[in-house]
Amino acid sequence: MEYEILTGNIIGDEGVLTTEELARACRAEVSWIAELIDVGILAQEGEDPSRWRFCAGDLTCARRAARLQQAFAVNTDALAVMLDLLSEIERLRDRLKRAGLDSEE
Amino acid sequence: MEYKDYYKILGVERTATADDIKKAYRKLARTYHPDVSKEAGAEARFKEIGEAYEVLQDPQKRAAYDQLGTRWQAGQDFTPPPDWGTGFEFTQGRASREATPDFSDFFSSLFGNFARQADASRARGEDHHAKILIPLEDAFHGATRTITLRAPQLDAQGRVVLREHTLNIRIPKGIRDGQLIRLAGQGTPGTGGAPGGDLYLEIHFDRHALYRVEGHDLSLTLPLAPWEAALGATVKAPTPTGVVEVKVPAGSQSGRKLRLKGRGIPGEPPGDLYLVLDVVLPKADTARAQELYRTMAQELSFNPRRALGV
């Protein structure tokens, strides 16, 4: 067993995860995923959760949303604002880094 | 195992009300939540805060914890007393939280043996998540990496313990920062014959000495001598797959980008490698070098501040 080499599935920019899989990975319900879509934290076409498909960025974002909601007990609208601000900070930090101006590392 | 003073961790008195505890937790969470904090060690600190809150916000767990009394000091070597937990009946409570699994041995020794009681029936195992750092070179050549993760599991007595879990994983050529590798069945085993959860590995590249990564593109700062930039030149540049020669057009300035198509991270289509030109001045530290600079000053009519109107 020790030398077994595992090959996984790559999840990238294409939607491959079903709504159930995403919900399970966040330890949440499908209805919670639908709430994230309602407030625009995640984007999907149509109303039928069985047709939605999610990418790596969606999973990272939804898990972060789950962690923040647990810690701060915020509603999904406030959660959306927090996530927007956090990604804006990240985008700016990335720009600093690319300009060689990051002093943190 | 070390005793943990959960009251001290949250900065509240032993007599604090449920409301005080919640307020203290929220305040600390704003400071140390790893998603919002850039403080060093925030993640470890937040874990400790979350664990303290998990115990103190639950009247049953808090009462049981209080029963240990005040004779323990934080950090002191701790063994649960033989009568630990008698007379208390714990329910599942908030145990299904996303952030719960990685609590301390101290927590597990006190509360671990009933955290999973409700799981006795058939239930799919939980998914696990981990971030791993790999060298950028793995995206060019593919690799097999051995990783060790700490994952909560049930021991023979049904208690939650942290076990090390070592896996050999194939990193495919073309992987990008932020992508996930999903390993089916490598999460928590299921119970009652149900399937195990999956393990999701979030891939990030180590910081590279030369290349900066953006999606599937890379960029590299390419230093040039002033005459190479001014007159044009063919110069050598490193790429992740070997040294190449690039033609620098005459009249190039610092900041100009040259694109080497398809020299970024492999894929369909592959990314590009951008060379960001950076003109570097030779030092004027010899008489000859100073003379050359003076000749330029005299013979070139050059005002770099013309655009400023001075």
C-alpha cells in the first residue's frame, strides 16, 4: 500500500463538481449553495441545482464562505460583502507582488 | 498532553456569561480568522480560539470542563481524572462544523469519545481538504510527491484521534496554481458500508526565485545592458525548460514586455512567458567608465525630463 501512487481528478476552471458534491465538500446543504447563488457569491445559469456545475474557484470560495459564516454568524448578504472585499484585497496584494512591492515575505 | 485554559484563551473570567463568551469569541475571530487576518500564526491561534469556544459555548461541555476545577495551569501536563465525564450526557451539538476536526489532543481526550456517537449508523465519510505547496517545475515535468497529512480518525475505542496519513500523489504536467486534485475515497472512511469521503488537495506553487506566475502565464525580469536595449541584441534568457536566445528590439526601454509564446505552463493551449526588460546601468567605478559616461553626456543631446517640461 505504501508505494501506491494515487492519481486524482484535476478540478480547474471548468465546472465539473455537482451541487451535491460542492455542498458535501462544504459540509452544507444544497439549499445553502442555492443561497450563495441567490446573492451572487457563486454564479450559475438556471434554477435547477441538478444542472449546476462548479469549478475549483467555486469550491475555494464556498468553503471560505462556510468558514466565515460559522465564525461570524453573518447572513448571506453580509457574507457576500466580506468575500468581495477579501478578493479585492487579494487582487491588490497580487498586484503589489507582481510590482515587486510585497514587504510581507 | 497539555492542559488548556479555555477561559484564558478567550480572555474571559470563569464566571463569564454565555453572551460575554460569544462577544469575546467574535472579537478574537475578527482578529485571527485566517481568511481575514494576515498576522503570523493566525491560523494556529484561531484554531485554539475555536476550540475554546466550542467547549465554552456549549453548556454541557462547559459544565464538564468546569468540573476539572481550577487546580490546573495552562500548559501543565494533563491526564483526564478517572471519574472524568461521569454524570454528563453529551449530544452531538455543533460537531458537524467545517472547522471542527483539527482540535488538540487535550480536547480529544475530554470530548473526543462521544463526538462521533451519532455516526454509528450508515453514513458517508466526510470530505477532507488540504493545501499543498509544490515547486513550479512540477507543472512542467509532472512529478510524484509524498505528502503527510494529519487527519482525525476514530480509534478502537471510538475516540477521535489525529493520525498521520501519508500519500504518494501523481502531480500531472500542466497543473496550475489554485487547481484541485480530488482523490476519491481518501477522506474519512464511511460507516456501515457507506463510501468514504474524498480528499481535495488545493495546489499552490512555492515562490520561485525567477518566475512569477499568473494563471498559466509566467513572467521573468530580464536585465539588459543599456547598449543591448538601445541597439538591439540577441541575449540569453532562462525558461523553465531550458535557456533560449531572444531578440531584443533596438530602442527597448525598461518595463517593455517580450512574449515568448507557449513557454508558460504546458497545456491546451500552453501559457506564455513574458520577459519584462530591465535596463541596468554599469557602475561608473573606474576612470575609464567615468570617461565613457562623460562622453555620452557631451555627445548625446538627451534630456530624460523633457516630458516634465524642464
